[in-house]
Amino acid sequence: MQTLKQHLNTLVSRCLSEASGIADCNANVITASKPEFGDYQVNGVMSLAKQLKIAPRELAQSVIVRLLAINDPMIERMEIAGPGFINIHLQNAQLLARADAILQQPADLIPAARNPKTIVVDYSSPNLAKEMHVGHLRGTIIGDCLVRVLERQGHRIIRQNHVGDWGTQFGMLIAHLREIGSQQVDLPTQLEDLETFYRAAKNRFDTDEVFAETARQSVVKLQGGDPEYLAAWRQFIDESLQHSQAIYDKLNVTLSRKDLKAESFYNKDLSTIVDELEEKSLLSISEGARCVFLPEFTGKDGEPLPVIIQKSDGGYLYATTDLAAVRYRSHTLKVDRCLYVVDARQSLHFQQIFAVARAADFASPTIALEHIAYGMMLGSDGKPFKTRSGDNIKLVDLLDEAIRRAHRLVTAKNPGLDEAARLTIAETVGIAAVKYAELSKNRTSDYIFDWSTMLSFEGNTAPYLMYAYARIKSILVKPGATLKKYQITSLSEKAERDLLLKILQLPEIVEAVATDCYPNQLCNYLYELAGSFMRFYEACPILKAAQEIRESRLALATLTAAALSQSLDLLGIETLEQM
Ligand code: ARG
């Protein structure tokens, strides 16, 4: 089924084309920006009229004449507004018919995409040399929301965790690992805290020239495939992966080992990348390094900016691996779209990778390559979020803190609950609060991480929405709330109609998130949905109403609960029946 907006847009666009004589017009139908503008408004008339040098209100009028002739059952009435908008009011009967269908089949609340695609989502992708820190939080959470949304629409999703597991740092780590390994210490204990381990290795590297040489040799041995060194490296990687998996599990993030496509996976392809760039005459030598210069990339002074592919010592770079990854995704996996959920500071890197990949035909002309950039997480002082001593905050510590704070909150709110129940609630609420705080911000801006806002029961927060859900559920289990037939029959109160319309708009929002990859649109929607429910709940008695109205309102509440839980699920947030 088309969404309300799609249905109207198709219809009005056709009429606009007929009225203007211009083929394939887009009527640009949007949700009404103010309640007095009806349910939807047509925005596309003015620009077209301007282009044709005719009066916008006249064009609007002739669109309306055509719409009236079609007499679509969805439209109750229309009027021209302002300089040439058309306001559209929908028929209640149509809203009720849609509600009926969804109450029969709640999964239809979010219909499948009409042309499912194969999509790679590259997200989380930490560097395995160190512990995951707060800098990985946004990408992990936003990426996971996007895969959930796209998968729910029926696209085939290939998650790729492009972890950093190769390069010079690993020589240092292996050398340190082998050194302490020979002293018969328990390795898992040593690797319990990767940050400490990394610092110890780095310290050895910086202060001991002999060790530093061993470390450099270790990289050569590793990259040359020496089995002993490979084994030590595997051991380290394996341990580090367990650390990130523990975080994913705690965060209820859907990544697992099978989604790994580590940097090392592309090793075997790197020389081919160089060869193919050479064949296509795209390489030049600059200061001994092999580089690609593309005319569209210049520095501040207009100097051409290189993409370095191979250093003068033969070593490859981050960019080389990414070119191999695009090539693999495009030509081997044959995906239609590839999303890179990565820090905004890498935006030049991705612009260059995409451009080189297109020039060298590593990317098919039809594949969509999109950098889903996100900003930084800041502390309350507006500076990057760090510990007092300036270290990165480990993600595990942050999540444990969230759970601790939620536990205090739940205990204060609900002291009568037993400890085990409070703990379960605290885990769910704490994690949800952190995730929602990320998802509800516009991803491209930096944002200030603030415990008290994210854990508040008021405002656009996870606790508020989860509480709204639990509250509806509690109404639905009250005596007198059982229904034989779920059907909405009454829309006479404005609050009832507003709520139903809001619910029916969920698929439009999901579609927007799938296209633009801004999960905050879904969060804003949820906040409005919960608000619509609260207004309905205040204005319209449910259990005290006469039978027919009561049943209708219970059905409406049921539908609201379904919309809330399905949306929260897309955000990767679990719901609770009791809070
Ligand atoms: N490991 C990289 C980092 O920590 C992120 C990798 C993102 N994905 C990619 N294909 N480059 O910065």
C-alpha cells in the first residue's frame, strides 16, 4: 500500500502535469506545516508557475478542477492558500479503512519498499589495536538504526564492520605480546584492558630502541605471512573482537562476527589496485609515492591534492584499502548502494575515494556511494568528551555508568519493585537513554553529551517514550479493556483523528529515514506521536466511555502501542511493559 503522502503526491503531480502541460511534474506534497493548513499541503505549484510565468493561484485552481473531476475517495476537500499552496483535507472513511487493515495485520504499519535493493552498510568499524571509546558510539548506534530501518523495508542488507586490524601498530603489539608471552603470563588477563596493554607497548616502543626494532621487524614478519607472527596477531585480534562484541551485545546492536570485513581482508587486492590504476594511467609519482591527482581536489593554494596509494617504502594506506573495499562491494557483492557511517572528519577522504573509484571503474556507474557523516560528541564544556586527564573514555565504562544512573532513577521512582526487576529495567532504560540521545540529534552536528537530559522522563527522551508505551499497555490490560473486535469507528473528537492520522504517517517517516539516513526524523515523529496520544488520553475518556466509543478508543490505543513499539524497535530500543 502506498503511504498517504505517496498516494496524494502521485495524484496531484499528475494533475499538475495536465494543468501545466509539463511532463513529470512533482507536486511536492508534504505534511501540513500547520494544523490550519489541513492534513497535507501541495508546495510544488508556485515554482512551476514562476517558471511558466503564470499566476500561481490560477495554476492551483486548474489543478483543483482536475482533482475534483477525478473525485479521489481520499480527498474530502481542498482550498487554495496564500500565494498558491493547496491545502488538502482527508476523508475520515479512508483513514478508518487504513486503520482497519493495519489492525488486522499490524506488520503492515510499515509496508515493504517497492523495489528492494542490496545495500552495504559499513559501520562501527573500530580500530582493534585499542578499546572502543566514546568516539565509536555514534557510528555504531546510527549505523545499527539504519540497517534496522532498511531491513524492515525488505532491502537486502550486508553489514560490514570494516575494523582496523592491520598496519604498523600491530607490529608493536605483537612484539609486546610475544615478549610477555615468553614470561608465561596469562594473556587473557593481560588483554583484559586493551588500553593499558596498548600504552605499555607504546611505552616500550618509545623508550627502548631494541624493542622498537623488534616491533618493526614484527610488522614485516606479519605482513610476510610468518605463521608464528600471524598466530600472535590472531590471538590479539580475537581478544579485541571479544571486547567489541561485548559492547555490541550490551548495546543491543545487531553486529556479530559474521559481519566482519576487516582491513586485512583486502590485503590480497592492494597490489591489483595499484596495477589497475596504472593501467588506467591514473597514477603519478610524487616524492617517491604513487598518487592519484584528480582535478576536482585542490588544496587552499590551488595546489593539486594527491590521494596517496602507495608510499615510497611500498606500504599501502587507509585509502588503498578503501578503494579495494569499494571494488569488492561493487563488483563482487554487486550492491546497489553503499553507506559509510563514519565520522564527518573523514569527509574529504570519502569524497576522494568515491571520485577515484568512479574514475578507475572500481565502482560501477550505478552504485550509490554515500558518506553518512556524523559530528563529535562533546562534554558539557563544549570540548571533545574525554576523561579529566584527557584520555578517551572507554565505551564500556560509559555504558555501565548509564545503567548505574538508570538504576538510581528507577529505584527512586519505583522503590517497591524488587531488586532484580529494577536491575532489568535499569539496563534497558540506561542503554536506551544513551542510544536515543544519539539518534534524536541531527547526526551532522556536534552534540553535548548530558546525562540529566537523556535520563529525564520529560522531553524527547527514551524514558519519556518508553513510559508512554508502558502506560498505554497498562490501560490495555485493565479489566474492561478486552475487546472482541478491534476496530476504530469514532473520529469525532479532534484528538482521536489527529492521533490516527499521526499513526498512519509512520511509513512516510520510515521512508524518509531510509532515503536520507537521518534517524532524528523518526525520533521527532515518535515524540509527536507520544504527544498526540497524551492529548487524546486527556481529552477522550476510554474505559468510562459508552461501549462503542470505548472499543474504538481501545483499538486506537492498541494501534498507538504498535506504532510506538515498532518504531522503537527500528531505533534498536527495547520496550518495557512496566517501568
Ligand atoms: N577504522 C576507521 C576509524 O576508526 C573507520 C573505518 C570506516 N570505514 C571505512 N571503510 N573507512 O577511523
